[in-house]
Amino acid sequence: MKRLFYGLLISLLLAVSARAQTVEGDWQGTLKVGAEELRLVLHVTKDEKGGLKATLDSPDQNAMGTPVTSISFVEPALRFEIQEIGSFEGAIDKERATISGTWTVAATQGGGSAPLVLKRAGAAPKEKQAGGSESP
């Protein structure tokens, strides 16, 4: 009976691990503010402690590698902030290909908000599953 219980428990853990998706990777979108359009690229990775860290590029402003002050992902919600610049709150879709949300400009930059859709650039990185194997 114990073997059956442990077998079911391991199966459940593997299923949950396979279901758990990552937000890590590169995400691209275009922020439309009035007549102006700014391309944005969000680069999300894991930090040394297993949490998330990110940088943001704005190629049209020649601003590359701007550090994200804080980032959190609690499925399906992604939130990040760049102090003194702005913040984003959005939700990832079921396919893990698009994050739709709102960019809010910091008050120090004039305030305001605009819709922003970030699309995954390339394939999602592989995520380690229980037991050390990688998911496809």
C-alpha cells in the first residue's frame, strides 16, 4: 500500500512539475503612446537564489539592459517595475506565448498608462523537472 501511495505521489509531483511553466526568456512588444511607438524587449532569467530577475531594452531609445527593480510571476500574473520609469502588470496566456497587460508610466515621467502585449521571442527555455530531467 505504501508503494502505491508513493508511486501516486511521485506521479502527481511530476505532473505538477510538467504543468508548471516558466516565464523565463525574451519577450517583445511595442508600446504605443499617442503617435509614438517604442519597441520593448524584456529579458527574464533566474537569479542565484532561484527567483526571477530581468532587464528591459528599448531599442528605439538606444536604452539597452535597463535593470528591472522588481519582478514577480504568480501564474498567470506577471508584474515588474523599473524604478523612476514605469511598471507593467499583465497575464500570460495558456499557451505561454503572450502576456497581455498595461504599462504604467512612473509619476516622475509624467504618469499615464497604455496597453502592452509582450510576445515570446523564440522557444521557451527548458525547465528542470523533479529528478533533474528537463522538460521539452
